[in-house]
Amino acid sequence: MNQSTTTASTNPSPSPESAPADNGLPAHVAIIMDGNGRWAQARGLPRIEGHRRGVSTVRMVSETCTQWGIGTLTLYCLSSENWKRPQAELDFLMHLLQQYLIEERRTIMDQGLRLRTIGRRDRLPQRVQDEMQKTLDMSADNPGTELVLAIDYGGRDEITRAVQQISSKIAAGELNADALSESMVADHLDTAGMPEVDLLIRTGGDMRISNFLLWQISYAELWVTETCWPEFSRDDFQAAVSDFASRQRRFGGLNVNE
Ligand code: IPE
Ligand code: IPE
Ligand code: MG
């Protein structure tokens, strides 16, 4: 039995009228929410309008995951490389993040979402860190979908920090280098304890990973759409999840009937 089937069966059953008719929901969906700026510019609007509109898509996908019983949803909100952007855009993104953490608290609680973050926190403004901590604490015992926000996140940065931790433990004699296993490495990543990514969605059409979850997507199914994030709809999400259900996953092995 593959992982998605195992985990999905522990989640509440999706309602038949809303969920894709399939036999395997992804346990973990990760999304590269891209194309906000292009969506806005194509309409003669400033780039930040695309970011603002993107928040409603975040609300829609988290609500849909709750309804379908998808256990983990990871959203790429800010990469460690996005700090290269103009200060005004970064300031707006920080403002939007803070506003989201405050205004969505009620919805997060109502939907039973459990907030988690991955990436670095130390480079975020203190006010954002404070609001984040409040929402994390408040939602910590919620039983529903784990909503993981990747903020100031980079896969290479995450792996580098894990290697630093592992090296310190080896130097202190707490870990034996020869006994190091893949699961021990995974336990030192920000995503420790989370299921592997089953489905990786990218909006905005670019066929690249952009430093997202490098370790965790090794056998993820990829789904890229030209649709930009502000316009990504529930039907698009359903199409991605339905397509996932029809994929043959082999994990390096052979089909059962081969
Ligand atoms: C994704 O949209 C959001 C962030 C990276 C913060 P972009 O801002 O990258 O939008 P495009 O790709 O330039 O259209
Ligand atoms: C990836 O999008 C990061 C997020 C969606 C937060 P980018 O817009 O930063 O990626 P590139 O620069 O096109 O690779
Ligand atoms: Mg982009």
C-alpha cells in the first residue's frame, strides 16, 4: 500500500459531491504559489495587487483540503532568495503576512487547521514573528489539516541547517556518523514528522522547483498549470488531485503486474 492511501484512510472521507472521484488522495500537497506579479501586471495593476488577491486562493485551498481530508498542505509563501526583491514589495509581503496571521485566525480555528511554519524566522520583522507565534500556539491542538507556511524557506538552506545540527551532535558524541540514516537526516529538517510530498503543484507555468522542498519531493508527482495563483480555482485544484489519483507511482520499482 502506498503512503497516500495509508494516510488518506485515516482522514475523514471527502464528501462525494465535492471531492474528485478517485481512489487515492494525496496525504501531502505542496504548492509553489507563483504568478502573482504577472497576473497583476497583465491587468495594469501593481504587482502587490497580485499578492493581495492571492490570499483568497490560500483561503480556498486550505478550506478545500479540510473538506477533502488532505492531511498536510504546504504553501511556498516566501523563498530565501525572495529577499532580493525591491524593499517596497518585501514590506508589502510582510504586511500581508501579518494581516493574514491576524485576520485568518478565526477561519483557521473554525476549520480546525493546525498551523506550522518551515524556513527561518529570525529574519522576519518582530511583529510578524509575534503574530505567527500566537496563531501557532492557538491552533497547536487542532485536529484538522496541517497548514504549513514556507516562509523565508529554501531547500538548500534547510539542508545546510540540518547538516550543521547533525555535525554538532556527531562532534558532541551524541550521534554516530556511521549510523546516520535517511530517516535521521529527515528528522533534522524543518519538515520532521511530516509525510513525504505526494503532489507538488506550481502555478504560473514555470517548470522549475525554485529551491522548494528539495529533499521532500524526491517522488512527488508534479503538476504545473499556466494559471496564475490569484486565479487558481477549486476546479483547478480538483483537476490536479484527480490527475494525481490516475498516476502510476512506482518509487523506483515495477508495476505490480509487470
Ligand atoms: C509568487 O508570485 C509570490 C512570491 C514569490 C512572493 P511572484 O511575485 O513571483 O509573481 P511572478 O512570478 O513575478 O508573476
Ligand atoms: C517561488 O517563486 C517562490 C514562491 C512562490 C514563494 P519565484 O517567483 O521566487 O521563483 P523564480 O524566481 O521564478 O524561480
Ligand atoms: Mg514568481
